[in-house]
Amino acid sequence: MYEKERQELVDKISKNGITDVYVLKAISEVERHKFVPEALLPHAYKDVALPIGYGQTISQPYTVAFMTQSLKVQPDSKILEIGTGSGYQAALLYRMGAKVYSIERQFEIYDRTRKLLDELEIRVNTKCGDGTIGWEEFAPFDGILVTAGSPNVPPSLQKQLAVGGKLVIPVGDKVSQKLRIVTKVDVDKFETVDIPEFVFVPLIGKEGWKQQ
Ligand code: SAM
């Protein structure tokens, strides 16, 4: 179902600069329409963010692809995602062969997505909680992907990154953010690249925005 629409989406984001063949392959295989509310099915393969309820969104496919490409995922990489949301990003990482850990703050979203992932047999480790403090128990991670905008880079996430790993996080105010790609080059040494102009819902937590 929707194969043609999915291929058109892949062509579009590839024209817009996504070159990682593993990311493009995962997008051509993961059925985004299973992760959007039924009423929005006709829009599932448009390159736009869509509401998923509770004031949250499934991110724009181009943005998801860009962030995933920036992580440089290898099969068997251990990846921590902050902001499970619909589960689409986690499903892509899983399809790429990563070992995925994902944290969602809102219980209703966590619960609904946990059931969906089980139904689709997407084996991702999830928990409901504040992702700004990471998931110490399973650290270090080869990659950490934050799918909500933060005022800063949470120190706990930097700490839980493996040497050589990448942390991809939107940083800015609540209106717009830069995508910050942080590479841990040594235990206490980080290199940072900022890509301008992204918009995300806020990352709320101890090391993010305070509760509204
Ligand atoms: N990755 C998601 C997907 O594929 O659908 C997109 C998620 S949406 C843009 C961002 C999510 O981050 C929301 O579901 C929101 O509840 C969650 N969030 C915000 N602050 C959080 C925190 N501190 N810890 C975990 N999740 C958080």
C-alpha cells in the first residue's frame, strides 16, 4: 500500500540533498501511514510535519532524514532517541539495523506508540520519562537523537555519548532552532556544527525547557 507515494517522497528528499542510501532505503520501506492519525492518511507521504495529538507532531520526513543522516548510523549502532512521538523515527532507525532506545515524556503518547510498535513487531526499547537526563543504564550510546527543540545541549546527554559518537539536537528558542551536531572526539572534547532554520516542538524537562 502507498508504494508509489513512498517512492515519490524518497525522490523528493533525495533531490533536496539527502544522499545516504541507507536512510533513503529505510524511508522507502517504513510505512509512514501507520504512524499518522487516520484522518490524516491522505497526507502521510507529503513532506510535512503532521499533528499526532496531545499538541505533538510527527516530524517532516526531510528533517527526519537529515537528522538520521547526520547521526552516521551503522548496523548495530546503539542509538538513544529523545521524543518517541509517533514512533516513526524509531522505526527508521530499527530498519537501519540500529539497537534503539527511545524515551517519551507524555504517557498517553508513550502508551499508544508502545502498542503500535509491538503490533508492527518493531523491537525498540522504550520508556516514559524525562529524556533530557538520558538513559544512564544503557549508556554509552553511539548516537543520540533529540526530536524536540532545547534551549541548550543537556550535559547528561553529552556525558552518555560514546567517544566517536554523535549527538543531533535542535537548539534555540521556542520559535526556531538550529540543528546542532555534536561529535564527542574525546572524553571531554566535543566538536560542534550548527545547521540553521529548523522548527521543533519544545523539549520539556530538567535539562531542557521548564514545564509550561
Ligand atoms: N520522533 C518523533 C516521531 O518520529 O514521531 C517526533 C516527536 S515530536 C516532534 C517530539 C516529542 O518529544 C513529543 O512527543 C514530546 O512529547 C517529546 N518530548 C518533549 N520533551 C521531552 C523529554 N524531556 N523527554 C522525552 N520526550 C520529550
